[in-house]
Amino acid sequence: MDDVGLQQTGPGSKNACSSVPCRFLVIAICILLICAGIAFFVIGCLFTWGHRTMYNYYMAPVDAFLNYMGLTNNEAAKTMVLAAMLEFVEPFGQIAFWIGLCTTTLCCIGLYGASVQSRFILFLVVDTFRVLLTTAVKGYKNLNSLDKHSLLLNVMMPYRKCCGVTGAEDFTGSKNFDNQFVSNEGTIVLRYPVSCCKRKENYDPLPNKCPEVFDERNSYIKTGCWSLLEGKVLSILTKVSFIVIFTILIEFTLACFSIYATMTMEEVKTTQA
């Protein structure tokens, strides 16, 4: 039972974005966002810690002022002036720095995943769902139990037409599984949970020999729940990823437009002055 959920899943766990055009689209978007992220990161670093860059940019007025004040060789005064300038641009630098860092990191991971089709990208989220399902199977007691694991599986397995993580054998040897089932015909020693039996949509039992006898015709003992759930989880995560990428593109476009509009307005004001 310790190996529950560690077996390979079936063909139902196909990646939701495995087609070549889809992968190329994701790769192209990731590369563009990585370039944008690196640019933001560099600009953020320069605006936050770039004393030398600020000096090169404002070298003429700073040197002229220091020369006028007789402080040309005073490095402390020069450093203080540049530090004061950095205080005004540092907030913008911090924003650009973190946007660039997060965008570059996430898109590098996305680029790696799209390039090699590795599920390493999603393993944290996907594995969380699998661990939850495995924990529920290990904690399952019986049909009448009111604990959260039993209630979850008693609802999910008939509804999803599945049993266990990879199949009914996941319940074999479980310390929590109560295999004593009391029916109108007496007490039955169960091999698998009653909820692995095929049932009506309202959960009423069908007229078959399950749970006295389990087979593929009257139960879902060969169908694991994870093979059905994994595809849905991957599909949802893929859609969320596209939404996030699309949102980042919109934000980046709006940011560029805002910067351009601000620079244009400043030029107009300067011209009018």
C-alpha cells in the first residue's frame, strides 16, 4: 500500500498542449517575454544601484555644479548628489527589477517545459493533487464513514467512474479500510470498497453481484481515478498559463505605451517652455 499513486498512469494523462504548433507558440511567447524580462531586470538594476550609470547620464550638470562649488575632487559630495538622484528613480527601478526577475524566471521555466515537454514545470501543482488523492485512498474507511477521506471518495469514485488512484488494488492492505459491510443479506467481507461498484446517477446500487463479487463488468476496479483527473488538471493549468501570459503581454504593452506617452508629454512641455 505504500506504493499507492507511484505507478505509471495510463493514456488518459496526455499533455493538453502537446501539439507542435502549440509548443512553438508557447516557445515564441516565452522568448519574447524573457527578452522583455531581462530588459526590465537590467533597467531596474541600473535605476536602483547604478551610481556610475546615473553619473554618466547626468555627468555634465553634476560636474558643472561641483566645479562651480569648488568640489570637483570631493568624491563624497559627488556620491551624495548621485545618491539623492537615485532616491527619485529607485522606486521605478525596484518595480522594473522585480517585474523583470519574475518574468524571466517564470518564462525560462515555461521555455524549458515547452522545449522538452517535461512535466517538471507542473510537478509541484500536479503532484499536490496526486498526493491529496493518495492520502484520501490511504485514509478511506468505508461507505458509512463520515470522515473527510471516505466522504470524498464515496462521492467521487461513482461519479467519475473510477476506483483508487491507479485501481482497486490501491486499497489492498490499507490499515484504515474497513472491509466489513453489513447488508440486508448479512455481513460481507469486502475485497474493495463498495463505492468502486457501478451505481446509478443517484448513487443507488445496480442489480448486480457487486460488492459480493467484483469484476470489470459490475465495477471500476481497473480504472484509476488519477488517470482521469490528471488530464483535467493539466488542461486547467494550461489554460491558466495562457491567461497569465496574455495578461503579462497586455501589461507590458500598456507599460510601454505609458512610458512613451509620458516622454511625449515631457517633450511637448519642454518645447512649449
